[in-house]
Amino acid sequence: MYQSFTGTHPLQGMRVVDLSTILFGPYASRWLADYGADVIKVESPEGDDGRQIGMAREPGMGAGHLSVNRNKRSVVLDLKQQQGRDTLLRLLETADVVMHNIRPQKLAALGLDPETLRARFPRLVCALLTGFGADGPYSGLPAYDDIVQGMCGLADLMHRRTGEMQYLPTVAADKIAGLIGAQAILAALVARERTGCGQLVEVPMFECMVNFTLLEHSGGRCFVPPEGNAGYARVLAKWRRPYPTADGFVCAMPYTTEQWRRFFAEIGKPELANDPRFASMASRSKFIEELYALVGEQMRLRTSQHWLDTCLRLDIPVGRVNTLEDLENDPHLRAVDFFEDIPNADRKGAARLPKSGVRINGQSPALRAAPRLGQDTVDVLCESGFTADEIEALLESGAARTVRSQPV
């Protein structure tokens, strides 16, 4: 089997056939690829729409694609053709995992319904990354990040915080559900190794995001009968934001009772430590708006550097505010070599990609550039047992496609 990396990568030797598109599924499989799995990104002849996300130097190689599909290989199959579907099934004979976000009503026509796959490939982990669970009335409906952010309560949280219904300015549902998907697939692989039996994994974005949102926001609705409304006051407080200072902003967060005592003493108001509103975690939660407003008033009086130095001295969590552009020059990220420039062999320049942050046995997973559409079709088919004549016939029929400079 194709060995994509050297060094210590726990999924090396595992093959993942990924038919998912855009961000939810590809973000899940990116983590598997980072950990050393051979992720085969199976695309239509038109390519994944995710290739168009963000700025691009060449068609189909947008910034979003460069990030979310790194460390993968691209195979183009036309699943509208029987030959394309048959080729996919032969690929699955070499796979440990197949994952997709195809809606249930289309699965049977492609031969990818769970019953067919489990009967034909008894050791295969089959992961369905969907918008909604199969048992509910929303099953089969299309879902994107914006839709799920609104449905799962995130937009309501923004309304409670800002007074306006808003989405978070990041594709939170896609990324969080993608992380959950990667975790679920890894758990299924462990179960498969223990039992020898394939596993069926279902990851519905809506349900996963409701679980995520309600973790701290169940509030009084956590009890039966309810003790009050949903929502966690501390994170909904209007002053829970970077504090303006005399010359900028800082993020500061006294949290424990001892940290608050040190902070109150530093600002010359030690008596506040015994104020009934602020003396305990429970009381501070009830009066969090007043407490954060008091901190905000103090922060305005001094410079950002003053508060960075002071909070470090008092062992109070603190951090500078970075813009997106600042991140490349953050001293900590530079020290840990967080960004890596990946050369592009066929074009000038490189892609600057953030590493995952994870280290295994002291090593960060290696990075490899995201593939062009179909650039690995021939290699993957060869490795999967197809003869040169079979591959040529697939290419001639259009059931498979590749970069034509690639020899068969």
C-alpha cells in the first residue's frame, strides 16, 4: 500500500476513500490524512466545489482546497457511468474506510447504501456524514454551515449577545462536526481492529452541533422540570470580549477566587474580594456583568503592555489580541514552527499552511500539497490492481480521468 509519510504516523498503512465534498467531510478526512492515512479523494469530473473556496493562483486550487485537502490524493471517477461505479467498488476492496456526505436517497443507485457495503466488505468502516440523522423528519434535506448554525442555537446565542441574529464568522458547524467525524471514524477503526468486523458510523451535523451548543448553555433546561431558561451567563456577558486599554486591546481572565483576590489588590480595591457579589464562583456568576464591567473600567487606564506584564506577574491568564495577519509573526507560533511553506512542484511559489498543532512522539505530522484534480488517478488504480489496459479503457471512456501528462 502507498506509504505517504516517513516517521511516526499512527494511521500509516490505512486507506481512506473519501467521496465527501466542500468542508464538513474533507475536514474530517484531513485529520486522518495528517495522521498518516492514505486518503483518496474521489471527485467527479467537474471536481469538488470546495476547490473554488478562497483566493486562487490557478483554477481549482483555491486557498480553502489547499488547506482542507492537503496530504490527500485525487482520483476522478464519473459515478454516473456504470464503469465509474464499478471502479469505485474495486477501490473499496483495498480500503479500510469509506466516507461520504451523499444524501440517503442517492446511495442505493450508486451501490453505496450501508447494507450493500457491509455485505460486500465486512471489514470496512463506512462513515455517513450527513446534515440530519436518518430517523427524523429532516433526514435527506440538504444542509450547509449557515443552515445548521441557525438551527442548532448558535445564531440565537449571537442574538442574545449582540441584539442581532448573526452567524459566527467562521464555518463552525462544518469544522466542529468534521472533528467529531474524524473522532468517530478513529473509534470505529479501534473497534474493527478488536472485533474484526466493519462498523457503520453516522455523523449528523445538526445533532452534533446541538450537543456542542448545549454543553454549557443547557442552563436551567438541564433539569426536569426546568429550573430556568437556557444560557450560560458568563459567556453571554456583553463585557466578555477583549478589553480596550489605553493603546489597544488585551484578553485577560481572572477566574479562580485567588486570581480575583490578586487582581483586586493590584487595582487598589482589595475589599472587593470580600464583597458578597464577588467572593465565590457562584456569586460571581450571578453578577458577572458588573464584575466584567469593573475590569473593563480598569483596563482603559493603562497600556496593553502594562496589563500583559501585570497579569503575567500575578499569574492571571492574559494574551495579546492578534489580527489574522498577525498570526504568522506571533513569537510562539514562530518558535514552534507552526507554519510551513509547501512548494508547488509544477508552479512558482508555495502554499503556507498551518500545522495541526498535534505532536506524536515529538513529531508534527508532515505536510504535503493538496492535489490537482485527478493527478493521482493512474497511480491509485495501478496500486489497486488495475492493469494498464483496464486503466486506458477507463480513461478513454471518461469513467476515470487524470492529468494527461501522467503516464499509464
